[in-house]
Amino acid sequence: MTEKKTQNPRRTRRRRAVQQSQSIEYNQASASISDDEVSLTTREESEIEDIAETPQEANEMRKAALLAKKNKEALKRAKAAVNKAVPAETLVQRPRYGHITGVATYHTTDAYRFLLGRSPRTVIKNGKRERQTRIIGLFEAAEAVKQIEAGYQAGCAYAAWTLVRIEEQIKEVRSLFARSKQEAENLIQLSTMIRLHPFESKTPSEVQLNFKSPYAYHFADILSQYDLLLRSVVNYKMEHFISQDDYRTIEKQLGTPLRRLFKLTDSWSFVGQEAVDSENHVFMDAEQRMGILPEKIKSGEVIPQFVKPPVKDDVDGEKNDDGGDKEFPENSETVVKDNENSQGSEEDNV
């Protein structure tokens, strides 16, 4: 029985990094060159035999010499596909993908609370003890959605469905922002003839954005819209042109769907494709917890748009062409979250 060759992850990442720094023309030329097209001359073979001290060293030197010849031929073919004046070294200096970073500034305490989220707790209201459940904040949602993306790449249909629902909720919240902004402006016009500038904190919360997920950046952007909406009305509340109840009504118009959006990231757990195909007890349990999987999701007719679809393993068993395999539990069909981490009601304020 032939043993399966174990891939060295470090060597795989290094090879991928080299390929990403090479032009498409060079990579295509290199792939078109077969082993039979490159050979060593009798003189080159003789030189290797004279220099090498062991047969193993001779084989290594031979491989290096053949690779050098192949690379030279690849450069020659690649240059034929681009402008003649292009220096050869430029063909192996393609800019690689960089890590995206950013910054967001929040001025209101309501937006700030959305950064933090809330752990389960017991509070006293009107002399009575009240249990408040967990609420997902921006950073928690960003971390959770990254795991959902990993589940999607691992072939989890429920991860695909969750990401599709997140995208739909993002669109809904964005459409609500314009409507809520107009309603807030109408309320202000009925309350006063003067116009106050949007609220600006003397010490706003400046957040460095260093996410690994496009969804997380959308979360941060929507939270900025939420902050901007509240900044446009909070000064009128502070100067008693509008009531606290009016302010909370405006806050909930965007705050409630935003809480619902972040809650979606906490509603998913991994279900393997085998469980979905066989509809076994794992799949039945998933349906009870996460809902009935739509046929369009099962068939792949509807897929998430913010991320690349899963790719098949290549010859080295790699799955991700721009960051390597993402860690995911291979031996478990489902991962169930602790009940302690259940989300609070949509009407709970952060």
C-alpha cells in the first residue's frame, strides 16, 4: 500500500508566496514546460559528478540545475507574451495581496456599547432582579463571522445559508438608515426652527480595524451609520427639543435590526456535507436548532457574494489560494454553543 505523502505546511506557504510574486505570464509559461523539455548537457552532468561528494548531493545539485534551466526557459517564454522592453526581473515582481486595515470613529455611547457587547448578567430594576442575556458586539461578531466563513470553505451548507442571511440583513439595515435619517429630520423640523450641528465627543472612540473578514468591515460601517444617525438627534434630546422616548424610538429603528444582524453570527454551528446528504440525526438536530435548509442553498443555486466559493483540493491538498487552509474541526459533524451564550431579545438595549 502506498503511503500518502505528507505536505509540509511551511513549504507549501513558501511555494504559494513565490507563485503570488510571479506574473501570470511567468506562471503559465512555467506550467507549460514539461520535464522532458529540460535536460542537462554531458558537460553539466560531468561537473556535478566531480563536485558532489555523495550520490544524494549529486541528485540535489541535478534538481537545482534543472530547475534553474526551467526557470530560464519560463522567463524567455513569458517575455514573449509581454512588451519587449520589460526587464526579465519584472516578471517575478508582481505585487502580492496586502492586509487591509482601517479606522472608525464613534462619538455616541450607544455606538460604543455596540463595540463591547454584553455578557449575561443580573440587574435590579424597580426593586426586582432581572436576568439580561448576552448581546453580541462588533468585535465578537467579527470573530464569529470569520469562523462561519471557514465553515463555508469546509463545505458547510448551513454556513453558506448563514452568510447569505447576513448579507440580506446588511442590505436591509442600509435601506433602513436612509428612512430613519429622513424620519429623524422630520421630527427635528417639527420640534424647532434652529439647526444644531451633529454631536461631537471631545474624546471619541477611535477603533483600529484589523479584520480578516469583509463582513466585519460592513459591520463596522453600519455601526458608523448608526452612530451618525444618533449624532444628528442627540443634541436635540440634550437641549429638550425632543424627548427621551423620541430619541429611543429613533435608536431602535436602526439599533434593533443591527442587534439582529450581530445575533446572526451567533446562531450557526458546523454541519458536515455528509450529514446533509444522508439527513441523519446530526442534520435533523441542526434543522431543529437552525431551521430547515432552503433547497436553493443545498443545490448551490444561491451562494454568499462577499466571499469566494469553496475550491477543490489541488495536488498539494491546498484549499485557499490567498491564505492557506483555515482551521476547522475535522472530526466533528457539529459544534454546539453553550446555552449561556444565547442572544438576548432584539428589544434589549446594548
